[in-house]
Amino acid sequence: MRKSVLLVVVIILVFGIYRVGWRSSGRAKTGGPPAAVHSVAPGFSLQDLNGQPLDLANYRGKVVLLDFWATWCTPCRGEIPHFVEFQDKYREQGLQVIGISMDDGPKPVREFYQQFKMNYPVALGNEKVAQAYGGILGLPITFLISRDGRVAAKYVGEVQMPTLEQAIESQLQAK
Amino acid sequence: MKNLFRCCCFIVALGILAAMVVLARHALATPFAADQSASDLAPGSAQLINPEELFNILQSPKGEKPLILNVGPSLLYMQAHIPGSEYIGAGSDSQGIESLRRRVKPLPHNKFIVLYCGCCPWSHCPNVRPAYNELHKAGFTNVKVLYIADNFGTDWVYKGYPTIKGQ
């Protein structure tokens, strides 16, 4: 009997230490400042990497996943293969992923675009767009924009993909 | 009694083992773990300064004020930065490091310098460690790195510490 009790104590102790370690191991968090959720997503007109116009207004009626990222940002690099996958998976249902790179110049972005086989438009960001979206003061920051052009969700830091996918599906189903 | 002693030893051994697993996980999760001076920038280490500490130093009428150098991306700096800080260039970039070398060249090695970036969560920041290593290599002895756990917005701007925009 005493051995059983001790065994339970040991299991609780080990599990407790493991959980504390997990929490403090530096995983990126979502959250951050209050998001301007439900507000109209600020419009922008940029040029994509091929010099084509990239205007948010042209995507009204689609669900837009707007990703502020950079090539040097490790969590961003982890997210992008998932965004490429989402673009393929949900294209027909009306998802449009748009990337806005906060890199200082286009060269590394072009290389990255090829390397990661990105299948959605990417433009270089600027101070004006960043300020319009409440300040991009850390990366990654991702916005989910509804078909009627409103900010449905804002994710600061590396987003948990199952959470995001669920939100995308929910927006795609809303008519 | 003997059994109880054995059980206690077993518990202690398991506890030590679990702690070792946690420490190993943490070491593996930290980039540049192989670089000794960079791994010193682990949260809580002496080379770091917290936002609150830096703010207090800047506010205080007494004491030496640090030279604050931003070694992050320029687009983030232009949106918001610490008043009085200077933009150097990204520490992950050779041009940024060269610019850092030039900036500190005329300074005495005991100059109080604070480096910061805030582009991404601490363990993922590609800029502060190379910049810190460069100053360490150059012989600077009074260098601190601003510990920004998540990003500059969350840990400085939205906590109400002062910022300005522009170049």
C-alpha cells in the first residue's frame, strides 16, 4: 500500500517538473496587444515580387489570410509551409493567402519564395502598411480577414495551425 | 524502514533525472547552443537587462546612461524605437556587424552599451547574439542585451515604455 502511494507521488512529481519545463522552454505564444478584431481591414496597394499590383480591395469576397513575416524570422519560416498547404487546400472555397515581407530588400524574399515554393502573392511591406495594421512590432503577425473585409482574428507570434485552420474553415463557411 | 529509505532514494533519483531532461530540452531549444558566449544570453543571465531596469536607468537623474544600439530590422525600428537609441543594422547581417564595429571603434571598452532587437521571440532572435558576440570579441566589458521575451511591441511599446518613430 505504502509503495503504491509513493509511486503515485513520484509520477505526480515527475509530471509536474516536466510541465514546468515545457512552459519555460521558450515556445512562441499567441496573444499580444488587443487586436482590432471586427474592424474593417485597412486597405493597401503594393506591388508583388513580380511587379504586379497587390491590392487588398481586389480580394473582397474571399477569406484573406494576411501574413506579416520576414525571411530571417524563424517562426515565420515554420509557418509558411502550412500557409502554402492551406492555399492549395482551400483555394476553391475562396481562401487567399497574402504575404507581406518586412525584409529590408527584395533579394532574400525572392530567393525564399522560390525555395519554399510559395503559391500566393508576396509584397514588400512598408511603414505605412505596418502602421495601418496597428504596428508590426514583432514577427510573425497574421490576420484573418472575412469575406466582407473585416478583421476576424489577429495572431501575434507563431500561430497554432489547428487553431488557425479551424478559424479559416469557419470563415469560409460563413457566407 | 529500509524499504522507505529505498523509496526516498528512488524519488530523489527520478527527480534529478526529470530535471536533467528539462535542462537538456531547454539547451536543445536554444539556438546557437554550441556557441558558448551566445548561450550566456539565456533568460536570467547576467548579460541581460530587463525593460523595467533599462527604463529606470533612463529615467534616473543619476548614473551613467547607456549607449543604446538597435541591431534589428529597419522597418521595425522606423515604426517604434527607444528614444535616444541608434539604428545600427541587423546583427544577423554582415553589413550590420560591420556597421556595429565602426560605431563602437572609438569607444572605451568599458562603455555601457545596451543592444536590443525585439523582432521575434527571444530564443528565435537572429540578431542580438551575433551583435553581442561581436562586442564581446572586441573586448567590450559593459555590454547588456535588452531581454525582450516576445517582441518589442508586447514587451516594450504596449507596456507603456517611451518610444519614438522614424529614423
